[in-house]
Amino acid sequence: MPSARAIATAALLATATLLSCSLTACAPTARDGGRGGDGGGTATGAQDADRFREQSLDWKDCPAPSPVQGGGEAPAPLPDGTRWQCTTMRTPLDWKKPSGESIGIELIRARAGGDTDDRIGSLLFNFGGPGGSGVTTLPALAPDYEKLRSRYDLVSFDPRGVGDSRGVRCLDPDAAEEAEDEVDGTPDDGGDETDALVELNRLTAAACEKNSGDVLPYVGTTEAARDMDLMRHLLGDEKLHYFGISYGTELGGVYAHLFPGNVGRAVLDGVVDPTRDRVEEALGQAGGFQLAFEHFAAWCVEQRCTLGEDTEAIVDAAVELEADLDETPLPTSDGSELDGDEVLSAITGSLYSRSFWPALLVGLEAVTDGDGDVLADLAEALGQHGTGGDSDDTTDENTDDPADESNENDAFRAITCDDSSDRYTVADVEARMPEFVETSPLFGPGLAWSALSCAGWPVPGEAHHPEVSAPGAAPIMLVGNTGDPATPYRGAARMAEALGEGVGFELTYRGEGHGAFDSANACVRDAVHAYLLDGKLPGSGAVCEPEPLPEGK
């Protein structure tokens, strides 16, 4: 029988699913800058913006990702020999004052591989977060989208504040990790532990202002949406064809609101509910993760696991395990410790993909025998421990300089807090805590406390939730997963309603994990391909069922 770590590693390698939205509310809010596209609001502003529309993009073979993008090697050519190309697009730092300072937005593309006569244009991707580098993510996931490359150039980018697009920097990464290790993310003493969490948020906000104060006011979702319309123009497309995942659905909805006449074929997968503020979204996530863990527990019972005789017993055991290790951490073989936060991180990360469940089962069974190595490995490998962002927190393993690490977590906080006007206090959290605990005793407390992350932020946020209404826009395909923990299924219906009549069209996937397309479900992929490649929308009430799993999986 393979070792526990071998099983965990195999499960991790079995999927390329992104981890979109962790134990913090993931639905950002958007700044409503109007429904035009000049960014300046005046004739002079439009003229100033025109200078950006007149630039030419200088595409060259991509270098290795920079450390702040996550590091690693230069993307290898695709199987047919197509090379990845990168460029820098100049855009106003402040779209309301386009005559002022400009910043560079980093882009990557792979040219269409089919007949040039069949080429539709460019397909722009945002994989979620916010905070993940599209420049590093697109090549990693390119095999999933190869069929789309038959008619599109595949394009992604580092949104402003992310990676090499004027990436936000806050605390020194080593100092941040050390501080987070010393802070309980779910304080329950009402005293010193709570004070430590509040102080960490204060220190982080102060460091962000000190190190990136010049860019902090301009990293919101609306600014990124305006950047995307400039990309559309410079890529030579009359319409923006778009594939957004998780937070990328929020960005897509905001783009549709600002530029309804420029929407082409768009797919939003793992749809964020645009009608909720941060606490409401966090409460929804608590319910989503609770449901997903109950599904895991039911599967565990089917596998005759040793964690409990039924679903309720397994859920209760997980709650008790998290509490016990929060009080007394379990030593691991590498000399570190597995605490309650890491247990929660491992469980949370494993619920993003059905393929992680076997590793989670092995890890939970092992920890009951006093072996915390597998859960510690899962927490680290899935990028959840100490993060507030999306996708896996890759860093450059070849550097010892803490300043040379991905800025994904800093960007997540900056974009989220720039978008959201919500500024909650300890008293606010404590008042709502019973509701969170009732919804999910395992995930609720951490999600409730995440509401403090924007307290003391130096930039005022814009709204409680974004404006995504887009009357007159082309149809947008919304893919909702009934078992999605991070963006619960109801978000797709609410996005459809908010976009407006005749704009949002839903496809339901009765599956597990976050999002649907990256599950590799043939029904979902066929439907997405049919729309993006041939313009065919699914019928009303269309549903994709999960495919049978191999026995024991």
C-alpha cells in the first residue's frame, strides 16, 4: 500500500483546479465609475485616455516569472510548438485622471492554433483570487483550454496590484509568516488572542500604506475592468471574449456593467453572489464549506473509514480535533507542529476539489493515530495555511530573500479592501458569531473573524457590494456548481438576476469542488465549448450530472 504522503501527493497532482477563495470572504465589491469608457468623464479626459489606445503591444517570448509573480521557469512551448509571448501594456494609474501617472500591466498569450480563417479573436482569462498572477497561471492550466485555442488566442494578465503589474507589498513575508504563526485566526478567549489578531491587522494595514501607499487607492475591480477594455482594444477585438473563474466572475460582471456594448462571448464559472456584503458572503461560505464537508463525510462512510460511524459523527470529530489541536498542537516529524488552524486549512483546501478527498481521508485517519504529517503537508501544499488568497501560494524556492516571494496575499487584501466599504469591529464579529457557529461550527468562526481584515485600512472602500447590472449586454453563460464550497450555488442565480433579463444564462453542475470546468466533466466542457466556439447557449434549466467515479475513488 502506498504511504500516506504518497497518496496525498498523488491527489495533489491529479488536478489543476485552482483554490479560489479561502477562509476569507472572497466577493469583492466594485467602484461604479459610470457606463462609459473614457475614464475621465470629460472631453479632456477622453483625449488623455486616447494616448493609451494608440500604443502598440510589443510581444516577445516570455521570460521566467519574476519572484513576485511566484517564480519558476519560463513557460515551455505548447505541444504544437506555439511559444508563449509576453508584453507590458501601459494604463493610467488613476482612470479618473488619465493624464497623470501610468503603470504597466503584464500580459501573456498563446496564439490560436487553428485555421486563421476560423479565428474569433482573443479569449481573456481571470482565474480568481483576487491576487493570483494570470501570467503564471495560464501556462500551467493551458491543457484544459487547448480546444478553445482552435479559434482564440489565449490571453491572461497580472491585474493591477498583482505580480509585476505594480504589485502591492505589505509586511516582509518572513515577518508576516512569523506573526501569523503566533496569532490564532479563531480567537475564543475574548482577550489577548483577540487583541493579537486586531494588532496583526493593524500592522499589516500600516505596512501596506508604507510600502505601497501610492498604488493602494487604484487596485480595485473597476480599475481592472477598465484595463480589460483597453486590452480588448489593443488586442484588436471589437468585443471582449472572456472566461472568469471565482473572483473573475465578479470582475466579468463589473466589466459588463461598465461596457455592456463591448461584451462578446463570456463564461463565468464558480459564480460569486454580487448581492451580498462581505459578512453575508462569508456566512454563505460557511454554509458552503459545511455542506461540502458533509458530502466528504458521507463519502468517507461509504469508504468504511474509521473517522466515525455516520456523517454527523465525522463532522463532530473534526470540530473536536480542531479544538483539541488548537489547545495542544501535535508534533510532526520535521520538528514543527500541527495546530488547529492548520487542520482547518488542510480540510478547507481539500474541499476545493473532489480529487483531494482521498488524501484528506488518509490525513484525518493518520492524525487520530498521532501522525500529523499528512495534514501538515496538505495545509502547506494546498496553499491555505496563513493565506487569505486564491490558488496555491507558490514562491521562488531558489531565493532566500523574503522580499522575492509572491505578493498574492498582499494583493488579495488590497483589492478586497479597496472594493469593500465594510469596516467591521470586534464587537460586530462577536455579535454575529452565534449565527456563524450555527451555520458551521467548523468553518464559521474563522470566516466570522476574517471580517476584521479591512479594519484600519488606509483606503476607503467603495460599496457594500458591486454593481453588475448590464442591460443590453450579449448573453453571458453562468456555470453554478451545487457542491461548490467557496462560491455557493445560489450565486449563479443571483448574478443572473443582477445582470438583467436576457443577459445571464445558467448551467447547473451537480458536482463537488470549486467551479465546474476544471472538474473535467465532459458535459460542462462540451457546453462551454459550444458557447465560446460556436455561440450556442445551453437550454433553459440545463443540468450536467457528475460522471461515475472509479470504484473506491
